[in-house]
Amino acid sequence: MPELPEVETVVRTLAPRLTGRRIVRAQFFSRFVVRQDFGELARRVRNRTVRSVRRHGKFILLELDKGVLSIHLGMTGKLLLNSPAGPYARAIFELDEGLLVYDDIRHFGRIEWSERVPERAERLGPDAWTIALDDFLARLKKRRGHIKPLLLNQAFLRGMGNIYTDEALFEARLHPKAIASRLSAVRGARLHRAMVDILSMAVRLKGSSISDYVDAEGNRGSFQTLHRVYGRAGEPCPTCGTPIRRIVVGQRGTHYCPKCQRS
């Protein structure tokens, strides 16, 4: 699933070319991706101008001159500029200049219009990339659960996913089953620094392309070449040489080094 760096990259490639454009016509083809009435949604966005494009956690928000079009890429969604509409196109936006296609082979994404930012997006926690250290430490102290599923909880922090959580925990030398409230201020600060640094580097490298993800121009990211634990079960730890382990924590596959990340 595209996480914060991938969504941020899509927004950065969309914003310069989409801001100020007018939606001439919209078509929708998936009842899973679009839960609203197709005709009503098409009328809502027709002749509306895109005022801004921004990221909110893993959501892409197109702020129109009336209303907000929110897009979640799900697991396999792609927003593509001026790309031919292929067999997995679930929405097509004809612009006054160009075309925007939402492509999603598995229908797991979501597109919806609302008068303002949707409530389900507003309820999310602070952004994982910009949260202040003091706020992060205070939030950790209130949670007694394992740190891995906590970082994946979008109500706790918005934007983190499996890849960057595994990578941040490795960088911070924390076991994925460490109890959040028991982390010392030093260990919590180490995790905060690792999380922000890894997200920043991943954005610079335009995300991780390990499956379907590409940016709005169809380009792949390259951060996957720097993954140190994610997807590397059985391979040697880049720090100590111990084989990377894969376990399940909070129903999510989790990669870690049993020596560097002791419980």
C-alpha cells in the first residue's frame, strides 16, 4: 500500500500541473472505488477548478473552488497524468488541459466528494513526518500496546505503513513488540528521529516501488534499494549479519533483526 512518502511524491508530481486546471468532465467505473452516485459525483466536479493539491496522511486532497475531492490509493491505486485509460481505469477526469486517470487493478482505493475534508480524514492523528518530539513522546506514554501496531494506527499517527515502520524500528534499534508506554525518553526520541529521517529520505528518493506504485508521471521510486529489513527475511542484517526474521505483530508481517532489536 502506498504510504506517506509515496503519496507525498504523487502530490508533488500532481500539484504543479493540476493546480488551476478545470475539470471539464468526469467518468466513474467502479462501485467499490466510488460509493457515491456516479452521475451526482460527475455533476459535483464538472466545471470546478482545482485550487490546490495536498496530502493528508495517506489521503490526496484536491481542493476545488467548491468542495473537496479526496482520493485514497488503497493498495494498488495510481493517479496518472495524461496516461491512456487502460482496462483498470476506475475514474477519468478530463481537464481543460490534459487528462487525469485513476487506475486500480484491485478496486481497494476510494474517491469521494464532500463539502470539506471528510470526517474520516479529519479524525486521523498528527502527521508522522512533522509531529513534534514532545507531542510524540507524550502520545507514546499514553499507550500500553506494542509499538509496531501503534505506529500503524492512523488515529495515533497518520501516514505510517508497514515498510517505513519496520525500517524506523530497525534504525531506532527497537523490537516491534516493545511496549510504547515503557519506552524511555531517550529511546522514544531515537524512534522519532529515525522515523522522520527515513520518511525524509524516502520522499527524496520518490518512495518505494516494490509492487504497483508509480508517481503521477508513471515513474518508479528507488527507496526500495535501501530497505534494510523490510522484505529481507533470511538475509543477513546489514549491521551485524544475523538473519533477518519475519514474524506477525498485530496481524501484519514484520521484519526485524533479533540481535540489533532485542526485546
